Amino acid sequence: MQPNYWQDKICVVTGASAGLGLAVARALAARRAKIVLVARRKESLEVAAAGLVATATAVLPVVADVTRQEDVVRLSQTVFDHFGSADFLCNCAGRSARSNVLDTPPGEFQKMLDVNFLAAVRTTQAFADTLLEHRGHVVNVGSLASKVAPRFLGGYPASKFALAAFSQQLRLELGPQGLHVLLVCPGPIQRADPAPRYQQEGVNLPASAHQPGAGAKLRGIEPEWLADKILDACERRRLELVVPWKVRLLVALAQLAPRLADWLLLRAMSG
């Protein structure tokens, strides 16, 4: 790690009121960055911001829904008015789902694309000029489902595959101009509330499908650990961060031997 690399850097984090987004914000605060926290819910956002003021150089909470273009325009203008520029954008906002692919209405695919993919397109376009000027960073938080598409996740894998394609296009087109783009592909991330989710979705699915990662036989990743890895990968200007590392073999096989990769993926899932 480079000493003081993040000192006074202006860092925008979406989905920052909880989970990995909040962990990234805390890691930046510990490194004395200036942090813009973005989330939809004012109360949880204010609580998150209050927890960072003791360590961050500056904290600016902005209530915004990044699926709305007008909110993203307002967000970028607020950042420019307050700080003048930005050095780092972390697109953490997103959500998952549970359903059979044929039972997922096109409208649900659209919702997944909007929050998991198009939101990142909106924010990246809004901050691209200043990030290029500063040789800054765009971090797109995908998923292992950006690389392989397990069963029972509805429109989630399609939306995360789209985010992976967008990330590659960005780095090919803008990397030579100085923009660093990191695609993060983690497995299930530990949550503060371990209660099962998605109980109202996919009622005919196996019970394991409602577990983190739709039943993937993987240990939950500590968000604080992953946040540190993300910032370290940015300092090294790495292109992708796939966690856990052993999944990289499955990702490679998905391209070289799709039938074998499908078989391995089915074995790796419960149920």
C-alpha cells in the first residue's frame, strides 16, 4: 500500500448506508479521504455519516436514487459544488432476487438492469470527466454472477453480466486516457442481519435458494476485509478482483469447456 494515497481524495460511494458500501466508506475514512455517501434512505444515511466524521477528512451525505437520472445529475452537481471534483467512484448500489428464469417477468429483468447496471452507467457518465482528469478510479461491484449464472437468481446474473461488459468497455476505451476501472466479483458477503431473505420470492424454489448466494457452498466474505482488498486493488490499478480465488478456475472453464463448467457449478450449489 502507498502511504497517504487516499489522503484528501474525494470519493463517491453509492449504496453507502449499509453492507459493502458502508465498509468501503469506513475504509476510506480510516485513510483520511473525503467521502460522499450516497443512498436512498435519509435516516440510515445520516447514521452512517455520523459514524465516519471522527476519521474522514470530510463527509458529505447525499440522499439520491441512482436509478433516477435527475437524482444522479443533482448528486454530481452537489459534489462539484462542494468539492469541485472527484477522484474515486464506487458503484455499490444493487440488489439480488430469487426466481426461476422463465417465471421472471421482463419487467423484473428491467428492474434488475436498472439498479445493478444502468445506475452504474448513469453515475460513471456523470463523473467521467473529472475522474479522467485526475486519473481516478471507477469501482463496479459485480458478483460471481458477473462471471457464471447460477440457478434461481431471476434477472440478477443478466444484470451483473452487463456490468462486467460495461467495465471492460470502459477500461478499453478510457484506460489509455488514464481512467482506472476495477470490476469486483465477490461471493456472498456477510450481513449484519443473518436472517434469510427473499422468502416472498420464488416460493416453489428449493429452501437452499433463499440462502446467501442462492445456496453457494462458499463462506461469507467479511465486508471490511473486502473493502481493504478493493482499495489495495485500486492502488495497484488492477482490472478485476474475483473472490474467492478458487472460483477463477470455474470462470476460465466457463469459456473453455461450458458443459464441464455447468456440471461443476451445479455441484457447487446446495439443493
